[in-house]
Amino acid sequence: MNRSYKIKPIHATMRLDRWIKNNIAKYPQSLLEKSIRKGEIKLNKKKTNSSYKLKIGDEISFYNFNYEFKQKKTKNYIPSKKKLDENEKSLIDNNDDFIVINKRAGISVQGGTKAKNNLIDIFSNSSLFKDTKPYSVHRLDKDTSGVMIIARNYNTAKLLTSLFRLRKIHKTYLAICYGTFKNKKGEIRGNLVKYEKEKKISELAITYYNVISSNNFFSFLELKPITGRKHQLRKQLSLMGNPIVGDNKYNIIKSKNKDQKKLLLHAHKIKFLINNKKFNFKAEPPDYFNNYLNKKRLII
């Protein structure tokens, strides 16, 4: 094929090879490297390299690039109007760079073999992203509700991802767990183990906690994770003998889940700084969370 494409602002600073994979097809890296080297793919009519970071107005040209890439045919997920409406109504903030929502429990952030119903695909079909596309910048478990940021463009996604990695974005969670705590405030520190295939990996996890209220059987907590390990809060509290109510994965006493099916973990607040501008967002807990607080007399 002989075609040319102009780079739009939302793709500025993206690598050339990544742009091709995201916007043309997911070609093998070896093929792209070879084609760029041979001059079948040029930038501004000149040879370049695959790691070149694009600028606004750059022109990518394909010359006699006839490689037919056979991708597996998958049915595109098209959300129902109801799904679109209920997620658009969860909007907390909407600006030129990102949106903030109060994520519902039971929905994944990104798609996968078992997660066709996901936020990125839903918002890809939303009028909120009419002239761009949504970018995921942080994780929130499928079963966890609460404040969630979705970037509107590549540059913002890159910036926010970097801030998360550098621990410059601070999150506060609310949780209802079993049992009581000796100290009303404290630090949970220790290594969490995960496996990548057969490789065992141990990572330090740190969380600050504050007991908001408690009785003889339950505690209502405010949690501030310092590190961002997968399932960090759920794992840490389970290891302490205080699993989160409704956690079917890490609850050490399965029989205790009978009176509450949904995970009582909620991302309550998020705050960060960009160019000396403060951003603070808060998502109110869902009704089932507040109902359980009332039921167990944990409301102050």
C-alpha cells in the first residue's frame, strides 16, 4: 500500500512503532524494524527509526508496504444504551485532558477474554470521547467501586501513568472488614508474594490505616496505600486476619461471606498536582456499602 498519515496532537510524543500498531495493525516488531530500515515506512519522506517520538504535523508514509497481517476476527463489543447511560451518569469531572468517574462494582477497567463488559470499550462508544479515545492510567479491581481517572489523550495518559508510578497520586479507600484492631491508627508493612508463571516474586507493600468506627465483630477503615501492589489492601488485611467483607478471593473464612455478596472496598478520594494545580476528587460509597454500615451499627 502507498498511504500517508498526518500526526494529530493527541498522538504527539508517541513512538513511531507504537503509533503504527495502535492505528494501522499490530504488526510484528521485527517486520516494522525491517520495513523502516528498508525505507518502506518513512517519516517526512526520510528514513528514521522505530523509536522516533512523533511530533504534531509529522507525516508517516508507507511505500509498497503490502504485508497482509491476519488478525483473529473478534466481535467488537458494543455496549447497550443502558450501559452507556449508567456509566456516563457516574461522571464526577469532565475536562479537556481526562474524566473522573465513580466506578460501579462488577465492571472491569479494560477488556480481556473474560471481560467484554469494560469501561474502556464502553467509553470508546460514548459521545464523551467523540474526537479521541479513552486511555486507562491506573487499576481498580473489577469488584472495587470508586473514583477512577480515564485520560482523553496519549500525552495526559503518559503523564498520569508516570505520576502513579512515582507515587505522586494519592488515593484513599474505605473498607469494612471483619474483626478489630489493637491500635486505632497504624502502618501495615510487609512483603506480598506473587507468581509470574513459575517465578516467585516478593514485593514490599505499605499502607496506612485509620479505624473510623468498630464493634466487637467489624471495623470500618480508612486506608491509604503508599505502594501500589496488585490486590494490596485485600491481601494485607487478609494476612492480618481481618479480611474485607464480601471478598471471595482472600477471605480466610468463607462462611463469613453469606450476608454480603459484594466486596466492601471503595476508592473514596484521589488527589494530585499538575503544573502546581491541585486536583482533588471524591466518590461517595454505593448504597449497599452504606446500608451495611447501618446494619452493623458502624456509622458514627
